[in-house]
Amino acid sequence: MPPVTRPASTPPRSASGRPSVARATAPAKGVGTPAARAAEAPKASTWPDADEVGDKLRDFGQKAIHLLRWPTGAPMKGTAERRILEDPPAANEWTKRAMDAAATALAADAPKAETALARLPEADRNRYRAILKALDPWAGRSLQLMLLRGDLPGAPALRGGQTTLTLLHAALGQPLVADLDRRQFLNEVVVELEQPIRVEQREKGTCVATTAQILLMRQHPAEFVRLALGLASPVGQVVLAGGRTASREPDWQATNDGLRTTVARLIQPAFMEVASPLGYDNTRDKARLGPLPLPGGLTSWASASLNAQLQGEPWRSRMATRWNRDELVDEVKRLIRQGHGPVPASVVWESGGGHQIQIEAIAEGRVTYLNPWGQREQMSESAFRTDMLAIEHPRSR
């Protein structure tokens, strides 16, 4: 779905919700004589360029969506008054104070970690110590917390059968794509894996891909590490659990994204490409129809298709209408109650655009969810019921 307006504390966006990017202007050539400047001036054209056509299509699509929303019962703009519960720093936003605090905690819990390690096979103990040695203290603390919680060595990946610990250890020696800093990459993987709330879409319209990334990290962490390593490899390709191949985007290092982590730059554009039937241009943050750029973002159906590929089982999208909202809210409650959450859901946001979130709990009239801006938030159950556009979940549940 297209990016939507963030709170004032986050990087600014334009009124349309697109990133507000200052563009540098090259000095005029031929400065000195009007004739020289005129010779350098571009020729006027009566034909609109591809971006202009894409913008017109986007505007038309937004108007069409507003018309189509009447049978869904969804409002033109979101009604939710959101409350931020947690907003931790991203994995690439550590400070010296945070690093020092992590080092202190790492040392304080070292005896507990040794006790936990004693319960593992010797090979896994050696892997853990080798990984810990390669990490900065902040990431080392995250690895230690995963060990103390019992998350290591972890369940096997959906393909290949390797555990989280085995795959993290493999990252120490696996060849990587040129210009990828191994230590930074491994630090970010571990920090985000220990606390997926830190994962952010930043200034890209990749809320669906980011939500799918977070869900995979929470439910199948080893599988996520396997995909990250595949995309970070020199070949830059990896077969998903559903059978399709995900590929690293040629422009994965584009910096007009509000400083996403290296891991997010590898994962999110690749997931967008998998889910978009028209392909995806990471730099422009738009789908493609040949040379024509179209509005970015993904639909609820694309979200279901992407999650099916990532998790290796069929998924379904259920669109909200005027007549089934209570039923869908009850369905989300049932899925969470039976241990099948979190549940991806698309909602109308304050700007009027759609946004993908991940429902964790509905209790006492409040909905708790992860926003792929790196935040855990709440809204009222009544606002969620009103603003809901669709939910997605595995067909078998």
C-alpha cells in the first residue's frame, strides 16, 4: 500500500503521503549569454513523461477507490485515534549509551547464559560463542536474550532444515555481495530477529512487505535468516517455501528510503517484487507496466499471495464490507485465541490511504497491533471495526 503520513516526530512527507525529497539542481550551463542558455534549454514536448502519466493514473485510482469504498462501508479517512505503546530505536540507530548499557547487561547475565549453553550440544555451544564474538555489544545482548528465552538453537527453517543458530553461524563465513558490511549485516539480523518490532518500512510504500517480513521473523525465524542470507549472497537469489524464487533488486542500495537497515533494503524490495504481478521499481517505489511507473504498494490479495510463498501454505484475503465487519473482527479474535496470530489486516489510515498492520490482541475494547513504522500501538476496537479494509490468514485456520 502507498506510504501514509507519519507522526510529526518522524521524517516529513508531502501532503499526498509520498516522501518529501529535496532534489539538487545542477548549475545552468552556458551562464553568461542568453543565447547560450537558450541553446541548453530542453525542447518543449507535448507528450507527458512516464512519471506524469503514472501520477495521473494514481490520482484516478484514488478516486476510483473512494467510489468503491461505499459497498465496503469503510470511511474516506481513518477514524482511529492511535496510541503508541512502544517505539524502540531501529537496529541501525544505536547510541554509545545504548551500546554501553548492552555491554553491562551482557556481562551481568553471562553466568545465566553459560547455564543455558550447558543444555545445548557442544557444536551449538561453539556456534553461539563464535557468533557472539563477531557481534557488537548491542547485537550480542540480543543474541544472549534469545538464548535465555530458549529461542536458540531454534526450530528448523521451512526449507533446508537448518536451525536459527546454524544459519547465523553460517553467516560468519558465507560469501556476500560486494559492498555489504558483514558485521553490520549480522548485527542488524540479530537485533531485528530478537525484537521484530524494530523493523521499519521507513519512507517506502512497503507496509505489506514489511508486515510479511515481521510475521515471518516471529513465526519462522530460521526461515527468515535463510532468506536474508540468500539475498545477501553474491548470486542474490533464494527459493521461497512456496516454490517461487526471490531475487535481490538491482537498486537495493538506493538511499532514498529514510535510512532503512541493510537487512530491510535487501528483504523488502525483493518481497515487493514477489508479490507484485507488474514488478517493482525500488528507487521509484512504484510498480511497473513496461516503462510506465504505476502507484506503489500492494493489495490485500497480494499480501495473501506473498505470505503463502513465504510460509509455504495457502493464504486467503477476506475483504470487509458493510455486512461482515462484526464477523471479521470475531474471526481475528478466534485466530489469536487459538494461537494463530498475529493477523495481518489492512485499514484506512488518517491520510485516507490504506495501510497494513499486524493485529496482536483484541481485549477490553482495544486492539493492539504492530505498525511497520517500528511501533507497537493501540486503537479502539470500534475504530478498527470501522476502518478495516481486509484481513489475511492461512486457509487451513
